[in-house]
Amino acid sequence: MATQSSTLSSSENANVWLSLQRAICSSAGFQRWKSELPSDTLDKTPLEQLVRRYLRETLETLAY
């Protein structure tokens, strides 16, 4: 069976990423992780960077 690969446009990618960020931000794991960060880190760091950091640290932990 032949498969057709589809590519998302950049606006569709952005929408997927925003949706994923919202889901991650509302997760208990992210909220717990965020509560352990120093408040100055939370004040200075954009939410998108926090989500990326959370994902990276989570994946590093799982890979270990």
C-alpha cells in the first residue's frame, strides 16, 4: 500500500505547537516542575522557553 506523506504549512505547525504548549502547561507534571523553579527564573523566562526546558529535562530523565 502506497503512503502519501503530507507536510504541514508553517501556520499549521505554529497552531500545533501552541496547542501542544497549552496541553503541557495544564499538565500536573509541568505545574509540579514549575513550582520547583526559583521565582526569579519564572519571572524572567518566557513560557515557551519554560515548556522547551521542561520537555528537554523530561526526555533526558526518561532516556536515562
